[in-house]
Amino acid sequence: MAKPIQLLAKSSKLLNLLADRGALPISELAEELDMPRPSVYRLTDALGLVGLVSVAEDGRSQLGLEVLHLARAVLDALPEVQAARDELRRLNRVTGQTVYLCALRESGVACLDWVKGTRVSLLALSPGGVLPVNAGATSRAILAYSPGLLKRLSGMPLEELTPKTLTSPVELERDGSEIRKRGYSVSNEDVTLGVSALGVPVFGASNELSCAISLAGLSADILGNESEYAAELLMSAGRIQGALRATH
């Protein structure tokens, strides 16, 4: 029974490596997976038979097209994605910035969906990606309304993505208080230098925290239009909340 579980674990790690780093040669996959190259060839061949892995023109392994089908099926099953999709597009159309929908997961705050902006491409987060709960506009908006989560972080080492990332529970508690007062978070280059974001929490049918949305772009654009963008985010959050509650 152990071997099938180990094989599944290796398969999962391989797919995540390709998702995070793009196409990779067998030699690099073998090193990362701590497997002999012939075993990696057999594993990629098996995943290729079901469309999860394919071979690029230069011979490197890459994710297969079946991953897109699976990813879309997962997204379509999430009520937050369905409720937010039109508002994400509206925010992108109005601001030109990248718009995110994120939710708390075990490993951090995960990006469920996005609409990519036209003004900056050097963004650290994309669908399926995860940020630590102490960094980023959606993460900090979620953390501000999750007192139990903040307590669990006390005494734990927190990841520092840039010199501006908040890593002290005292700083994060103060930040959460400010977010609750103004209604939105301000991420000022705490994930990627030169990039800032504004985030707003979204509450579900029973007024429980469901997810968060954000606008991200060049710091000068985001912070220079903070009031206008925050108002748009708050409007969209209210509409998404209404859509979530209508489904219950």
C-alpha cells in the first residue's frame, strides 16, 4: 500500500514543480524528486498517457492540456468564483489593473481566480499560487478578520518576501486594526518591490469570512488612485456578497 501512496506523492510533487517553474529537463526533475532518471521517465510517460504532462519541442517536460480542463472544473465548482467572476472583469475594465480573488487555505492564502491587468506583468501571484497570510493585500485583509488565525501565528516564524513584509504579530495586529477601520488593506511592496495592492474582505451567507478581492499594479498607480480604487473594490465586494447570499 505504501508504494502507490509514494507514487501519488511523487506525481503530485512533479506536477507542482512544472506548475511553479515551467518546463524542466528530466535531469532536474530527477534531482528535485530524488529519483533515478529512468524512474522519472516512466513517471512522466504515465502522466503523459492521461494528458497531465507533455513534452516540449526542446525535450523538456511540461504540464499537459488536461490540467486546464481539471483546473477549470475546480474553479467552476467554487461558489466564490461564480459569484465574483463578473465583478473581477468589471474591476479590470474600470481600472486596467490586475484583479485577484483569493481565499484562505491550509498552506496560506490561495489565488482562486484573476483577471490580468495591462500595466504590469511582474506579479508574484497567479491562479493556484499561494501567498503567506502575512503578505499581500488579500492575505492581510483575510488575516484582519481572522482573530483565531492571528493568535496561531504568534511565536511562529513568518516569511519575509521583501524588506517591507510584516513579520511581527504586533505589527500584524496593528495592521489588522487599521484595515478594519478603513475597510480595506494596503499592500505597499510587501510581496514584490515596485508593486502594491489594495484588498477587501468578502463575507458569505452567514456573515462568515469567505474570501477577499484585490487590485494590484505598479505602486505609483495603485497608491496614487487609492481612494478611487478602494471605493470600486468595496462596491464589488458588496455585490459579490449579495451573489453569495442569494445562492443560499
